[in-house]
Amino acid sequence: MRILRCGRRAALVEVDALEQVLGLHACLSEDPPPGLVQLIPASRTLLVEYDPGRIGFDQLATELRGREAGTQVLAAERELVVPVSYDGADLAEVAELTGLTEDEVVARHLAGRYRVAFCGFAPGFGYLDGLDPALHVPRRSTPRVRIPAGSVALAGDYTAVYPRESPGGWQLIGRTELELWDLANYPPTALTPGTAVRFVRA
Amino acid sequence: MIEVLTAGPLGTVQDLGREGLAHLGVGRSGAADRPAAALANRLVGNPGSAAVLELTLGGLHVRLERGVLAALTGAPCPVTVSGRAVGSHAPFWVHAGEQLRVGAPVRGLRSYLAVRGGVAVEPVLRSRSTDLLSGLGPPPLAPGMVLPIGEDRLDWPAADLAPQAELPEVPTLSVLPGPRLDWFAADALRVLCARPYVVSGDSNRIGVRLTGAALPRLVERQLPSEAVVSGAVQVPPSGQPIVFLADHPVTGGYPVIGVVDEVPAAAQVRPGQQVRFRVAKP
């Protein structure tokens, strides 16, 4: 674990693997050190924002190191089931890139057990970890200007559901009618880091 | 009600922003120069959470349906009410039906107009801020828009003037090194602080883009995206630094060499202006 200064109100904790990010995130959420303001996970790091009036960087670093041993990924409390119509515009291209048939791509995507690793790129856009390595494909060389909300997509090690209409470069394999982003709710999405996700055929 | 007649180059509604949703990919947003917005609220007796108008290079022309106490802070602009001049950084009255005009600032970039009671557009995720990166919150001001005035107010203000130090011609920003200083060549901080940088025209609420000496990288591999903070000095492959402001992305894929202490000052620099960096005391 490396603990790096990130201005006067945040520390960036760098670890070796996503497992440890999720473990530390769970551990700090369960048992927050004094002055903790907010936690922002990413693939190899956890940003820990703190109130410098309540805790100093060195004391925070001690608190973080003290939790290192105790971090373990807790079993996800909730599982979100996402029904998908596998008719995405890039399904044929993904099949070609992976050397699988379209049916095999779909079967492997359905067989995966996923977890929201972190959110980024756009509000509510959750990077889902757990994708079958056979389905790791590059982003499209030319991003699309408009991707409809609910598009189920692949890029690199991750799969995701576009929560809102947006531009994007991921490979589209399907679409869900499930509304994953609702501004009338607070928080507006159920795809919080650590949540388990399973895809089923719509 | 505030009726927008002319919106100027860019006007948005801003408050303290959306706190605590960054882990869902929702950035904080909010006023770019937070102390200036807070002062505008104080001068009209609003709580700090009230929404104000953030004007970029002034240029606002509005009509007030009912009489209201107002104040302008941040970049000082000429302000007139029905043609009579009123000062900035001091509260003034606008009577029912009167028109308020804000000219262009002589120095600085962003001004804040507070009205007593606050701007009461519908909140989105508990904030009235416009986030220009994610598209959350109300649209930017446009002619014909009508903004309700709320009841977000405290006692009448005690102060009737808040003297301000003049904004510096070449502001100095203090950089606390890290988190990714070790991704840069050993002399990168010295290069950053050696000569002033020029503020680029494509700067916005997301960040201040700078042009000047390129910051040499040591580690060339790709950085997995990681969370960034306001004031972070991110360095893309061009080596030209960007100082993140209120609407910065939640995560970034380029290394951050340091974090600027004076985010409000960074929010006031305009295209063409110079800024200088120095290494902050730890």
C-alpha cells in the first residue's frame, strides 16, 4: 500500500489489485477514521478525502495502514439482475474480434458474475469487473457520438451499461430496458461500487 | 423572478455543488470561485447554500419582477440599475420592474450575482449547480429564461461593503507536489515554477489549460484512471498542464504532478493572462 498526498484534503492510496481497493473501500465505509469526508475508488487506487481540521495526513496514513491487514472483500450485500436483449450493433464485430460465434459471446457474457468496480467516465457509469478474458476487446477506433441509455457494452477488462444517452467508444452487444439512472432517486443509481451484477436474457 | 434579457458569454446557476456522489461518477461542480460566491451570499444575508449566478466575463442584463437586495462579487464589473451605477462587493437594491446590467470585468473572469433569498431553480441531486461536463443541473442562462427567487435567507446583512484586494496581474499558484510527482523527470517541478504559463482560450469550468514549458515525463506507461481533486495539475502527453476547476472529471488517466492551493485564484484567470507556479510549503 502506497499512500500519496493529493493536495491538503485528500490522500491517494495505491494498491496492487482491484480486490484490495474494494476491500479497503468496504473496510473504511464500515469503520471510518475520524474526519473522513468521501471515498472514491478506481481500478488500482482509492482516493480518501478528509477534513484537515479533524485529522492530519500522517495520522490518516496511520489509520489507513492499520486497516490494511483487515481488508477483505465482503460478500456483496445486493445483487442487481439486468435483463438484456443481445442485439447490439457491435455483436458481430465482437464475435469476429474474439474468434467466437455471436451465440458464444452472449453465452459467456451471461455466464459472468460481475461486480461494480468503480464509477467514472460519466455519472452512474459503472465499470463491471469479472468479464470472461475471452471477451476482452479493444474500444472502437472511432467513438460513437450517441449511444442510447441502457446499451450493454464491452471494452478492455470491463463490461458496462450506459446509464444515460452519451457519446462513447465501447463495443455494443445488447440493450436493457432496466432504468439504471433516475434523478428522482437519491442516490440516482443502484450501481454503487461493490454491488454484484448478473445479466439474464430479457 | 429574474427575467434574463441578455446572458453574456456564459452564465450559470451555482451553489455549493453535489457532495458525496463522486463514487457514483457525479462530480461536485458548484461555484468555481467558492469564496467569492460565499461573499455574495453573505452580503445579501443568504445562507452559504443559496444559489447564485456565476457570470463569465460579465455581460448579464436582467429584469427583476419584484424589488430585491442584490450583490456582485468576484471579478469586479460595472453594474447599473436602471442606468444608475452601483458598486460591486456591496449590496444594492433593485426595485420592482427595474433592469440590472452587468458589464465586462476589468480584471478577473468570474463574477457572482446573489439576490436575497437565492436563485430557486429546481435542484438536481440536491444541488442547483450546472455541471458543464456531465450536463447535470439547469441549462446555462439564455435570453427569455425566468429564474424564481427563493426564500433561502437569514437575518438582514450587517456589512454593507466588503473591500477586496485587487486581483493580481500575474497570480502565483502554490503547488503541493504529488500524488504522481515520481512519474515526471527530476527537474519537472523546477520547469513548472521557472517561467510563467499563458492561460489558453479553451479553458473552462472543467479546467484552466496552460501553455508554456512542457513538463518532462519519466514514466511513459499508461496510468490507470484514478480519482482527481479540484486544483489538481494534470499533465497530458503534450506536457502542457491543466489545473482542474469545479466541473473536473471524477477520474483522470494522466498523472497529476501536484495540487494547487489557490483554486479560487485559478478560477479567476482569463485567456491570454499569465500565471506563475511555486512549490507550496508542506
